[in-house]
Amino acid sequence: MLDLPLDAWYAWLGLSIAGVALVGAASGLPTAPPPNAESAAATVDRAAAAEYASTAEHPLDATAVRLRPRRLALRNDAGTAHATFAFGPVTPVPPGDSRLRDVVHGAHPSDVYGDPEAFRQTVVDARARGTDAPWREVDRTLLVRKTTWEGVDVVLVDA
């Protein structure tokens, strides 16, 4: 007889361990898809491509975001997604910059900055810092604003 007797204790033990391992592997799979970075980038591109000043919002299904001048990345428990802007570079608003945050939330640059040169320099600095932007937590929408003031054309992005 070359059969494996199923009444042997080691066969039942092996099947039990295999079953527990299978259930453990299945429960570790993500229950939701990764965030949709392409649709967020498309929202930024629509605002950036507009001929006149524009604003846009995009709800995020991510817990963390990394905004850079030419791309963005979104992350949640299910994974990470990246997308590149077609109309870039944009200016990511740094987390601690309240003046640029005021502008992206609707204030006119002339109400926040003393002169266009100060606004331009802030935009240049924010874009330079954005090339090494770290991950930051997010729990709201992506905000995009294209604005112009005295020859300073900028697309601000904040999350």
C-alpha cells in the first residue's frame, strides 16, 4: 500500500497549518485599491491649461501625499500611485508657508505680498524646495489655483 493514511496525526496537523497559513495570507491582502493619482494630476493639468485664472479641487482617497513641481504621489494602506503633470512645472505649497496657502485658498497675491517681486521670489523658493518634498499626511482635498499678478504666472498646488 502506497497511500497516505488520512487518520495519521501528522497529515491532519499539516493540513491545519496549511489552512491557517492560507487564511493569514488572504487576510493580509488590501481591501481597497491604491489611490488614483492620475485623476488628481488631471485636475491639476486642467487648471494649469486654462487660459485665465482658475481654481480646482479634487477629493483625495489617500492618507499621504508628495507634491513635486512635475509630479505627485499618493499613498494609502493599499499602496502608492504616481502621476506626472502634463502642464508643469507647478508650485507645491510648502506645509509651513501661510502666505502661499492664503493665495491658494483665494486671496489675491497683492493682498498678501507687498510687491510682485516678493511674490515671484516666494514662488521660486517654494518650487525649489518642492523638488525634494517629503511625504506629508493629508485628509482633505487637493487644491489647485492658477493666478497671475504683474507678469508672475503661477499654478499653486496644496493638499
